[in-house]
Amino acid sequence: MTEENRRENIRAELDRAAEALAAATLLYENGYISDAISRLYYFVLYHVRALLLSKGLEPRSHDAALRLLGMHFVREGLIDRRAAQVFSKLMKFREEADYNPVSMFTGEDFVEFKGEAEIFAASVKSYLVAPPRKTLNFKT
């Protein structure tokens, strides 16, 4: 992958993330909370994929994205463990929202998760602009 291709792919992932957040917000505003949480997960996933692409990593599954995030960013001290936990938590909640017919999330849950997801996204974008030499701060 050339550097130009890498930048284009990162940009494409961030564009997909913006669409996922817009969809999540629309779903939430129209009372589809479980679906909104599912789309919120994808908002974070696309940011994770963009982050991984910055190191030339292309996960082939959701679980691989989580593992690679841990190995190449958390373990190396480039991203705070709490940030990775947001991704892991939303992964679990997305599965629950999509596959458990009795899963009950509230609007308050969505608002809380969205706040965490947006903080995570901001830290990813900050890293992509200027990779830090120390751990990314994650403040909630």
C-alpha cells in the first residue's frame, strides 16, 4: 500500500464514521435506540480501522480490529487502555442490540455511549494529525 493509498483509505474510514454517527443520531432521535447503539459502534469501528491503517494494518474482522488495537496501540503505550475499552464495550453492546430481542437500552445509555465514542474519535483524529510520543489522553 502506498502512502497516498493509505491516506485515502484513512479518509474513507473517517467519512464512513461520520455517516455512521449521523445515522446513529437520526435513529436515536426517532426512538430506535438499539439500532442507534449499533450504528454508534460502527462509528467507533471506522475510527479504529483508520487508526490501524496509519500503521499499515488492515483487520479482516471486528475481533481482529480489537486485537490489533490492543497489540499496536495500547500495549505500545500510544493509546490509553480506557479508550480501547470504549471500543470493546460498544462491540459487546452492538451484538446485544443486534441479536438479543429483549435487549433494552435507554436514551440515556445512548447519550452516555455517544459521549464516550466522540471522545475516542477525537483522540484518534488527534493521533492521525500528529502521532504522539506518549500515550493518548482519554478523558471522560
